Amino acid sequence: MIEIRVLACMFLAVALSTSAQQDSNVDVLSKEANAAYEAKNWESAVKLYEELSKEMTTPPPRVWLRLGAALRSLGRYEEALAAFEKAGQSGAGLFGEYGKAAVYVALHQPEKAFAALDKAVQQGYADPDALTSDPDLSVLRNDPRFARIIEQAKKNQRPCAYTPENREFDFLARRMECKHNSGGSPFRKQQNRTHLGGLCGSGKLEEPQQSLRGQKL
């Protein structure tokens, strides 16, 4: 009985040691991959993120998004599309679709690029500024469909500005301002307006990402 306990403890110690070593390897790879990516050393970034994806049981979306962006920068478009697809499967669908759109632009396939962007905004992508300034999407901007993509991104960013209910808050804010016109402090007026407007929120998504603009993921 004692021998069994000793063996069990030995197995547990080995398992813990192996797990700790794997965690250490992941940390090192992650730092090296991030450094290569920020330096725009795409060859190294691809190699390191591929290794990182194999070391991790469930790689986070960031790994696939950065791998996809690095592959796209190297012109390895089919592999980039596969990486962005995996990003979508791991929970970053809207950013994966954005990445695909940039790849399709590079492949001179605007129809597929617009389809991917449409999926991105339908899933909640909410950064119209990134869309309008991203050089990877510049060839799409003269198409009327791009304006509709931007409009949807704006709706995602500030949904209350596009709902009838928001007019009621505007009306209430104006009434409250009128009450304070005589001797009311500017701070109080701003406070009232902020309180009512804050019921909605901006709707803007944070990273992971921001966007693929400038390879910042």
C-alpha cells in the first residue's frame, strides 16, 4: 500500500514538472514571437507562432490572428486564410473575417473581401476609423458597398444613436438643461447629459484586437 502511494506521488511530481516546463516554453515562445512580430520580422514570426500554436493545448485567437497577418505579409495567402479561419473558430470571428478581407484584397478578389467585411460588421466589428485608414483596404473605398460597411461599423460603435429610444433620452437631457439655465452650473448640465448618454456606451470593441491595421494585434 505504501509503495502504491510512493509511486502515485512520483507520477504526480513528474506530471507537475512536465506541466511547469511546458508553461515555461510557452512563455519564452510567446515573448519571442511577439518581439518578431513587432519588429515585422515576418519569417521569424511565422515560425515562432506556428511553434507556439503546437505547444498550447488551446491557442488563443491572438496567436492565429498574428500568424495570419504575418503569413499575409509574406504573400502566403492560402495559409493566412487558414490561420484566420482558426481565429474565428477560437472565438474571434469578426477579426478573423477582417483578416480574410485583407487577404482577399491582396488576391484581387473584391467580392470575397466585401463578403468577409460584411460578416465582420454583422458580428459586431465596431471600428470605422480603422476601416477608413487601413491601407490594405484602400482599393475597396470607392465602391458603394464600402460606405455601407462603414455605416454598419458606426452603428455597432454607438448603437443607441441609431435607435428610436435614444430620442427620448435626448428630449429628457434638453429638458434638464432648460431647468438649469437660470443659475444652473455648467458642471451639472454636463453631468446630466453624461448620465443619460452613458446609458448606451460606445459599443467599441477593444483588442484583440483593435484591427489588423498596421499589424497591431
